[in-house]
Amino acid sequence: MIHVKKLTALLLATTAIVAFAGPPDAKKAPADAPVAAPPKPAPITAEERPKVLYALGALVAQRTPLAQAGLDEAELNEVMQGFMDATLNKPLKVPPSEAMP
């Protein structure tokens, strides 16, 4: 079973990576460069949508240390529930400020 301190460190690192990391080949613009709005993605078909959503989940797992956390299926389900609640703007069962130092 994963220790609380290890999980806390992992989640903090994950947040930092997701917040600040860009694609590995992305070039950094100068600090004073204007920020352009990203282009709208092309519409996807109903057949493509499940594949794109699955790939998004795989990308999040690959770009964060989540896969290396050693979570079992039940623990990963808890992580996913928190992810879903926050994403869907549902009330959080445990606010991060209460569970993380």
C-alpha cells in the first residue's frame, strides 16, 4: 500500500508537471512575446471520439508520474473519482487542502 507522504509528493509533482510542462519538442517563446489563442481543434467524428478520449487518458498517465506510483486498481479508482469530480465541477469529497500538507 502506498504511503500518504509518497502519494502527496507524487500528486504535487504531477500537478507541477501538468501545469508547467509542454510537449517535449516545444520551443519556449520569449517572456515578452504576445500570447496567441490556440487554434480550435478540428471536429472529430462519433467513431473517433472514444479513441481520442482514451488517448487523452493515456497521455495524462504518460506525462505524469502516476504510472510509477504503484497504485493498485482500487487506489487508482479513487484518483480517477477525484479527477472526475474536479473536472465536472462536482463537490469534492475531500478538498485537497484537507488531505495534503
